[in-house]
Amino acid sequence: MPAIELTNPAALPADWRDLFALTKPRVMYLVVFTGLCGLLAAPAMPPFVLGFTAILCIALGAGACGALNQWYEADIDAKMRRTAKRPLPAGRIDRQSALHFGVGLGVFSVLLMGLATNWLAAALLAASILFYVLIYTVWLKPRTAQNIVIGGAAGAFPPLIGWVATTGHFAPLPLLLFAIIFLWTPPHFWALSLFVRSDYAAAGIPMLPVVAGIENTRRQIFLYSLPMAAAAVAPWPLGLTGMAYGVSASVLSGVFIVLAARVLANRSTDPAQMAPEKKLFAYSVFYLFALFAVLVADRWLGA
Amino acid sequence: MKLEDEVVRRQRERARIMAWLLGGFVVLIFFITIAKTRMNW
């Protein structure tokens, strides 16, 4: 056979590294961690292998969301600097392979969750995948500035799934964990979207800073951080956690509000001058990790 | 690099990873079955 020079990478079988990148592994850490905390905070511990499988299924479900999101948004990703090097816009993988990979991963994760734990957890996992892909990615994200507010529910499912995988039923604490992530998502994403808003504007995505302006977004960040802090502290006065969690959640949330107030006070429209926004974005990731870690520690120490 | 060499390299690499994943899946199903059986004892 004559030698053919490699000119079209998408015509080749996808490299496994590109398939892995489709799952957005960096986003997966937070999803897996919050799911694990939901599982560990539950009153009963499942056998190790079932707990491990539940977390694996949450990770695979999150991977399916990432792959289907990138499949649907390949043309939008190509317009943004932050995402232009992803496997689909860079042409290293074809769209059909990404679709098959995402759907296969999603179906597999739901079936395995149902077989290993219970079908309520599997139904929640299926609902979270469908919510993220259909409600957030396809419907809300390209249409409304409130995309993150409602779409945040998709990322709030993991602790609920982790809890239900262990116990088989709902309870007030995992519903509060759901509420915390739901209310945390808007200030987290809006802080990011403030300093990358030119990217979103170029891609035609109606993120809040693009549609409603920078000042309005800063005000919304601060306003959302208040109910988020209330939800974060709530498990303590409700008697669902001990004082260690209550004090830690109060301090962590207090710092969040102070950083959100600094964002509110910032008047700059230049991304280079948006240090308060960058600081809040970085802290918001730490905040969620720390809050959930303290919750598990409190539940285990108080047990 | 020749196109056919790259195709073969990628196919081999993916086949190797798929074999490991399937092996891991079989082991996982085995332990899930054991754990679920014990829960019903």
C-alpha cells in the first residue's frame, strides 16, 4: 500500500486520550467528591465495593455529560479561546464518535448503578444526565441568562445520588446539600464569566455579564451568596450536624460573602483588573471542597 | 507518519485499554454479586 501523509486526524480512530478529555476530567473531581461526601454522610455504610461502584457510576455519568456537552457545543467551543483546543473543535475526533461515546457511557453508568445499588439512585443519575444535556446544554444555555441558575441543579445531584445509593431513600440533609450546590453554582460561574465574558460574547452565549452587564452580575453574585451561606449553615440549627460543622460552615461562608462583597465593590471592566473575581472563583472551588469535607468529618466524629 | 501505521497504532492502543476495562468490569461484577448475596444472607 502506498504511504499516505496524515492530513485529517478526525478520519482516524479516536485516540483514547481524546476520548478521556471528552469526559472533562477536571470537572469530574468536584462531582465525584460531592457524591462521595453524600455517600459518606449517610447514616449507614454500604459494602465497600457497592460504595465504590456508586461513585464510579457518578463519575461515568459526569463523563457522559461532558462528552455530550462537547458533542453539542463543538461549534461554540471552536469560537472560544478557552475551549478551542478541545478534541472536537480541534478536529482530533469526529462528532459521531463523541455522540456514541457519551450515550454509551451514560447508559452504562445508569444500568450499573441500578444493578449495584438501587434503581432510585439509578433514576436520579439518569435524571441528572438528562437534565444537564437536554435542559441545560440544549435548552437553557443558548437561550437565557438564567441558564446557570436553573442548570445548576444538574451539578447538585451527586451528593443526593451518593446518599440515596446508600440508604435507598431521600432525607433532609442530602436535600440541603443539593440546595447548597444549587445556590453555589451561580456565584461560582458568574465570577468566571465576568473575566472571560468576551469569550462568551464571541460565541453568542447569553451569560449574565454579556446580557445584563457587569455591575448587575456583580450584584447578583453578592445576592446569591447570601442564601447560599444560609443553606450551608442550615444543617447545624436543624440538628443534622454538630457544632464543628456549624462553626466551620459559618466561617467559610463568611469569607465567601466578604469576597463577594469585594467583587461588588470592584468597578473595573478590564479582565486584567478583575482580581476580586478571580479570587472569588478560586475560593468558591475551595469552599465547596472544604464545606463537604467538614460535613463528613462532623458526621463521622459525631456518630 | 504513514496513515495506516497510525490507524494500527491507535486500534491496538484502544484494544488494549478496552481489554483492561472489560477485565476490570468482570471483576467488579463478581465482587458486586458477592456483596449483594451477603447482604441478603
